[in-house]
Amino acid sequence: MRRRLLSRPFIIGIVVVVIAAGTGAFFLTRGGAAANVSYRTGVATLGTVTQTVSLSGNLEPDGETDLDFEGAGKVTAVNVQPGQTVTAGEVLATQDPTTVDASLTQANATLAGAEANLASAKAGASASSITQSEGQVSSAEVSYQSAITSLADTKAVNAQQIAQAYSAYTAAQAQATSGGCTPGDTTPPCSQDEASVTQDYQTWQSAEVKSTQGNDQAQAQVNSDKVQWENAKASLAALESGSASTSAQIAMDESQDEIDQVNVTNAQAAVNATTLKASASGLVEQVSVTNGEQIATGGTGGASATGTSTHAIVIITPGVFEVTGSVSDTLVNEIAVGQTAEVVAAGSSDAVAGKVTEVAEEATVTSGVATFPVTVVLSGASPSLRPGMSASVSVVINQVVGVTTVPTSAVHTTGAGSTVTLFVNGKADPVAVTVGAADSTLTQILSGVKVGQTVVIATITSTIPSGTTGTGRSLTGGGGFAGGGGGFPGGGAAP
């Protein structure tokens, strides 16, 4: 018996709304070959958007303290070994202080002499210094008076030479005139007389110039000697008054005293450096010196024996680490010292808080690619971590809290701007929005959407064939909202 089929499609209209953890779906199913249309939705809520920059590296001990002897000398004691726990102030090793002790003694003696000189200068001038200054005044006065006399003599001599030269010139003129000679006349003896007139004129003018120069030089000497005399008298007066006469000497002695005090401080530091002490509690990681070893140069431990530069003693703080990774030149300006970070070591799912402590000023260039090292120090001690472990770091570069947010997949951005599709009364309604900060999950909405409004995250379509078997489905749009449910059924075929 043949079964009778329906002569026309049986149309089923189904509306299903499912809400789970802020997401939902709306389904509209049409019969025949029509497409089922459903929407995966979310709700605009107040949330937190966190923007991060990722980097990776390997864990290295942080807070390492490197201790070295500052000078050459024999090691007289080594009190620790690797793996030993030490406390702040504990003596770890010592060096023969004989040489630096002698340097300190000499520096103290030099300082004592400088302090004595300074005290003497501040006490005032002695009788001998006053007598010496009086002699300087007398000598300067004599020089001044001699310069005045010399000036007068120079002027007199120069005036006489000028007068003689002028007299010779006028006599030559008279001789030429009496012979009836005129300028340019070459008839003897006129040519000789004219030559004599020219020569005597030049001699007279030269005497005038030399006189002026000689007088000026003599006057300058008078002025100089007068200044020296006045200065000598001022110095004597200052000595006799006991005021600021020794200010220059005091300043010099004070300067020398400061230099000698620095030398004593440095010498004392060198003595102190012959005893290595733990600056903080920690674990001895390395000991590179032995008792009786002769250290050839300061700043190294064992370098003279091995030829390699090492530290005498190294102390670390167990469980305290840092990690250094690199960021590109396009992101380095987003990173700043003090920013917080989360560090996840390999094999662990727990994030450890950290903080950016250093951003390199200069790039490392490899094959033409520039990157900048960034160092993050983990907060507190983490005994479960080990040096050398690989770690992933997320540096928080921006975070906004308590702002209107929608799932990032609900935002569609083109050259014309950004839009979000609202789901209102069973209909999809695209609206323009202004977006702010965004991360992989949420996007901040500055305008266009209000808290509580339903937004479309994705559109799901299902094609219903005309036959009784097979169902075709397709998914369009972005991914789901964080914390939301899985997929939703797309409607079945007509029976």
C-alpha cells in the first residue's frame, strides 16, 4: 500500500531563545528549500578590557650579588662553600690588609697636615708676613716713583730730538730759498738743496712718531707700577686688619683638605674591601677563591690562576627570578618600566605576577630585524620554579575597568567605521558604534550600545532540503562570547 505524501510543504515556525552565561540564540525555520536563520547572541555588560603585549624568555635568578676583592693580595680565609646559606653581614672571606693599611696610615697623615695648614691660615697673618708685605709696598712705591721720573726724562729727550729735527728741516728750507730754488728745479745746486729739505722733513716726522711711542710706553709703565703699588698697600692693609687677607690661602687649604679627606675615605674603603661580607641573606652559589691564593688583580676571584674572569663569591636569593624577552620596534614604545605582567612557566598553568624593571634603550638587530630586550622580575619567591625554565609573559599595557563591553566578535569594523548588530524584537538591527580598548574577548563601547542590550555575535543558517533525508548547515559570523554555551540546533526537516 502506497503511502500518501503531502501535496504541499508543511511549514513549521519555531522561535527558540536560549540564554547561558550571557549568550543566547534565536532560531527562525522555514520549510521547503528555505534557509533556517538563527543568531548566536550576547549581552552588553559592564566589564574589564585588558590589553597586553606578549613575550617569552627563560627564567634567570634575580637579586644575584657578586663579591670581589678590590685589590691584589693573598687570601687569608674562605669561610663558606657553594650551597651554604648565609645571613646579612656574615664574613665570607678575608684578604691580607698589610698594604692597604699602610696606605690608610699615609692618607691620614697627609690629611692631618692639610688640616694644620688650614687652621694656621684661619688664625691670621704672622708678624713675618706683615714685614714681608711692608717690604713689597716699599719696593712697589720705589718702582712707581722711578717710572714717573723716567716718564719725565723720556718726554724731555723726545722733545729735544723733535726740536733738533725741526731746526734742521727749517734750515734746509732757508738754504734752498736763499739760492733762488723752486720746487722741482733741477738746476744745480737746487736739486741737492731740495733733496736735503725732503730728508730733513722725513727725519722730523720720524722724531715725532718715536716721541709719541716712547712717551706712551713710559706712561704705561707708570700706570702699571702704580697698580702694583696700590695692590701691595691693599694686601698690607688686609694683613694688618686680619680680615680677608688670607681668604685665598684659606680657600686653597680648604680645597686641599677636601681632597685629602677623599683620599682617606678611599683608603678606608680599600681596607674594608679586604673583608668580603654578605650584603643580604641568601644562598652561596659560587666560590672561586681558596685560602692562601694570591689574587693578582682587583675585581676578580681566581682570574690569575684560570685566565678567566670570575667573581670571588656569588650569592643568590632562592626562588626569586626574572625573565628577559624581546619585543619588536613597533611595540617597544607601548612597554614602560613599572607595568604589571603575568608570567607562566613551562609546565605550569598558574600565572605568577611580575613587573617590568627594564626596557633596553638600544635595539638588538639580527638579520636586519630590530628587537628590544624587556626584563620582568617576578614578585616574591617561587620555590617551584627553576633557573633556565622557559616562560611566557603578558605585559599589561592598558586596562579599563567597569566600562560597557560587548564580545569582540560582535564588532565589525570597515573603513567607514565600526558597527554592532543589536537583536531587538526578534530582528537584527545594525548600529554604528564608537569603540575604545579591545582585547581578544571583549571590546569597550564608548557610544552606540547600552548595558543590557542584546547583540548578535554570529549568524547561523540551515538549508532544509525538499526531500526527507539530509540536512545542510552553515555558520557565518564570529566566534562565541567568553563563557558562553556551545552551538545551537538549527531546526529539522519537514516530516
